Amino acid sequence: MLDKPEKSEDENALPLLPPNGLNSLTKSRNRLSFWKRVSLLGLISLVVLTATAFLTFRAINRSNAHVHSVVASDSNGAMFGYDVQRTHFNAAERILNVNNVSHLVVFWSLSTSNVIISSPAVANGIVYIGSFDGALYACNATTGKIVWASHTTDAIGSSPALAEGLVYVGSDNSMLYAFNANTGAMIWTATTGGDIWSSPVVANGIVYAGSNDNRLYAFKALTGTVLWTYRTGNLVSSSPTVYQGVVYVGSEDDELYALDAKTGHRRWATKVRLPIRISSPAVVNGVVYIGSEDGQLYAFDARTGSILWMAQTNGFIHSSPAVANGMVYIGSTDHALYAFDARTGKRIWAAFSGDVIDSSPSVANGVVYVGSQDHKLYAFDAQTGKILWSYTAGDGIDSSPMILDGVLYAGSWDGKLYAFHLA
């Protein structure tokens, strides 16, 4: 029998947790300490869980290809993972490639007043990103000039999603916001019972987002009215994915859930060995891919929840998978970016950075882009894992790269949003 969701037509009817009284700066520091503790524990505990050996790649491919100049334009990429299936794959990119990506240089950078772990979304020539300073920024994709900045009352680690002229984002003040994408005017807010680290997804007029009150929420996209909620056994920091009328999301109760997108009724739930923290599902060709604290990348049958295969890394997985051209890419706290066969789970290659990779990779035109806590943003050959390019920022990069029309965007713990283009 299917589990029934919690129903509500009034967001104020939802039980709320008491405010914790911490300001944005304090919570930012607490979250920094939390992630570093989690990463260290992951490396220690998973030595026991696995004996998988590292693969090392040091080859650097330097290209002398033709140099392009570009201007950002409309494309996909209006949410974390590019699309509602969270594939992290831009099949439309035609400018950046394995032959010219080594020529990337800084196009512009935008400074905020606190950490950025939010991932950029791009639509209609505007880049949107959140900051731990509590603001959602909209800036011109060509110049980096701020178009508007709208403030919440707490840190934003959630990544924005755009649909029908609105931009949605969660905040550590337990609220989901909808702003006018052109002006930044607040259209509505909806209150949950916990911090929203989850990044919203919008499909068929409904906004879905997880909350640290252990619930997944479904809101009317135009009004913010709560349609249904589903309670899990722990925090929902994972970002939901929508595929063929089903919403998939992980929870820190160690389970991956499949819920009916209209009603919130549970289709299935499958347990893994350790919590699913931050890692978010990607669904391609009837298969759901997601990482876990147990260091495994999982592949599930999207219809039944059966585990098709598991692939081991040597660290926790907070990164979300990218799926492209028969391959699945994911980062790990063991400092590596992995590439697996999407059908079998066989490891194809592993490429190493100098620190934890919590950033989620993005794939475009034969290149995989990912950030690392070693302060670097990387570009790897998607087929071989060879390093094609890297850039050193002022601090770690957990933000997930966005590649659109020859421009690469990513945020950093140094508080900056970076844009790179060919020179």
C-alpha cells in the first residue's frame, strides 16, 4: 500500500521548528566546520568500508586550437543540473571543447560579502546565484554587473531555479522564495520547519524542494500554496528530480524515495547503507543515479527502486552525478572525480584533485567541469580523464559549474561568482 503524503492548503498550518537565533555569518562558519568534519570522517570511515585502489592521472593536454570570443545568450541551464532530470549535461554546447578549453580566461567576477556554495542558473542573459550573505544575485551574463539583489534573512546555500518569469530559491531561514526574475521583486514566500539547503525544481506548475524539517514539499509555482508534503525519517538536503510524473529525492534517513509528483503518494523507497546527504538524483533512460555517505554511487530502476549496480569510491559522496553519452561522473571526498559506465557501473577512469570534491560535475561537448576544495576549478577530457585546464580561486569550490554558449560560471567559498570565456 502506498504511503500517504501530508496535505495542506495553508503553509501556516504546518508545524514549525523554533528559530535558532543564529545570524548568517555564524551559521556560515558552523556549516564550514560541519563540512570539513564530515569530509574528514568520510575519509577515515571509508578506509574500513572499501579497499578500492586509486587510479592516478597526471597527463595535461595543452591545446593550440582557434580562439573564440563569445557573448552569453539564452539556453538551457535555468536550474541546478540544467534540467528537471538533473542530468548536469548540456548537449547544446558547441563553443567550448577539448581542443580549446585550455584557453579559458576570466571573463568577469562578482564579489559578494560571504561564501558561495550555491550553483549558478542562467536564463535570458542573466546569471542568478545565492550567497551566504543572504542575498540572491542577478547579474548580466556578459558584464557581470548586478541587475538586482534581493535579500532573505539568512544564508542561501540552495541553488536557484527559473520558470515562467520567476526565480525560486531556498534559505537557511526555513523559507522558500519566489522573486520576479527581471526585477527581483518578492512574489511570495512559503515557510517550512527547517533550513532549506535543497535546490528547488519546477515542473508542470509545481515547485518541489526539500527541507531540514525532514520533509519534501510541493508548492503551487505561482502562489506558493502548499499542495502536499511527505515526511521522511531525517533531513532532506538532497535536491528533488522529476521524471515521468515521479519525484525522486534522497534523505539523510539512508533512503531514496520515489513519490507521485501530483499527489505525493510514495511509489517506493530503497534503503542504502549510510545517509544521502546533499547528493541529488539524476534520472536518465529509466535509471536513477545518486551518491551516498557510504561512498557508493548507486543506480536504481526508476520504476521499481531495485538496485541495478553500485560503484565504490574511497570517500563520502556529497556530489551529484552527471550523466552523458553512456557515462556517469561524480566527485568524492577522496579528492577524485570518477567516470563509470552508466549501464554496468564499471569504472572507466578516476582523476584526482588536491582536496575534497563536493562540487557536482557538469558535462558539455566532451569536457567535464568540476570544482574542488583545493581552490581549483577543473576541466577534464570526458573520455580519458586527462586534465585540460584549471583555475585557482581564492578558496574552495563546492558550487557546481554551469556551461552555456562558451561561458563557464561557478561560485567559490571566496565569495565570488566567476565567469570564464575563451581569449
